[in-house]
Amino acid sequence: MAVGRFPFGQPVRRVIQADRTPKRVFVLGVYASAVHARWCDVRGRQLVKALGVASEPHLFWRGDGVKDILAAIDVPHQAGFLEPAAPNLNGPSGRSVDEDYLEPLGLTRTDAWLCDLVPYSCMNRAQASAVAGSYTPLAEQLGLPRENWPGLPEEFTDAARREEIAAELLESAAEVLITLGDQPLRWFATAFGGHRTLRAYGHDENTYGRLHELEIHGRALRLLPLVHPRQAAGLGMFSSSWKTLHATWVRRIAPDVRACI
């Protein structure tokens, strides 16, 4: 069921865990990503460097198959053409989840149940500017589909969504909940007695990336609060201190945590 529409008409859809078999860990992120295209006019002049045009095909997508996804989007000749955005703009969080979190713990995707607070792509400020400045005027001129891409919410969950996530977590049979950054703590873990921020769990080499007890609806779990992939992989406006701390965790602490999972 679509929750909105991207520029050029593709549905904004919920992206949820497909493999429902029992898992060792449950990874909770913030919101689903989008497939980004470089949009050029009919003369090949770049209009938008990276425009969200489709939902990621699966949670924490690694950027594979982007050409086929873009080829399926109907772009009238007068509107120019779409081509893959730079490789670092499609799937960076997915690659980071594998390389900076799962692999250091000796895990693969088959060991992990993936989830986001918001199970669909949200339009951030940069995308909203690109849409308003480049797509909306052309859509009105050429009769293209009007976008209806949900923006970033003020609240990432409500009580009903937190219960949906809790139900998924219990269904997963995972014994470890890995949270990525502050938002999953603030908008999910705090409802079950957890701290509100990553810093509250530890922000130095002696405290960061340890396992903590957490109980959800009577089930005892272990919580592993880690940085958001933006920090771990150095994406966009990232914190160098958190990036360095996570890199140290990968080298020194993850092997010990791995032995406990």
C-alpha cells in the first residue's frame, strides 16, 4: 500500500523485513532510504544531482540494480532523462550496516532482522528544495505526476508504531537489539525503560558499544546501542569523534561482544 508518490510517479511504499525466519539480532534504524537518480534535461544538463525517485527495494539496500529500477520509470522525452546518481549516493547505509556493524560481530544479513522507525522514505530538506525548485514547475508545465512524498515527521513513532516494532522484535526471536543512533533510542527504547541518547550509554572507548539489559513485554533482551551509519561510514555531515570511536569499537570491542551474541 502506497503512502505517497515520488517525482515521476513511483509509489512511496512501506519497506519491511521480508525474511521472517528467526534471527540472532534485530537492527533498528530511523527511516527507509530512496533510490536516487541524476536528473538531466534533454540537452544533458544536470538539473538535480541526486533526486529520490523510488523506494529502496528492500531494507538497508546496498545500491544494486539501480539501472533497472530507473529504467522502469516513465520519463517523457521533454522532461529529460534519469541516470544513476553517484555510487556513494545509493545504498551507503546498507553497505555500512554490513561492513561496520554485522561483519565485525561475525554476522550476515541472514542473521539480522532489519527494521526502521518509519518504514518508508521521507523527504528531507535538500530533497524538498530540489523538488520545489526543479520538479514541481516542470510537472505543472508538462502534466507530470505531482509528487506527494511525505516529509520528515516531527515524531518518528507513536504508541501504535512502537507496538508494531515491538511485535516484530518479538517475532524475530532475536536476543539482541542493535539501535543505530539516537532516534531509535528516543522513539523506541525509552518506551521500555532505556536511555534517551547514545551518549547516556557511553561515549568513550571504555563504555561505547557494550551490551545492556532491556525488557520488552516481559522478554529479557540485550541492547547494543551504536552510532548511526552516517557516523560509522562518514556520510554527509558526520561527527569525526563518533566515527573514530566506532572504528575503535570495530577493532577492539566488537570481538568481545561477538563472543556474547
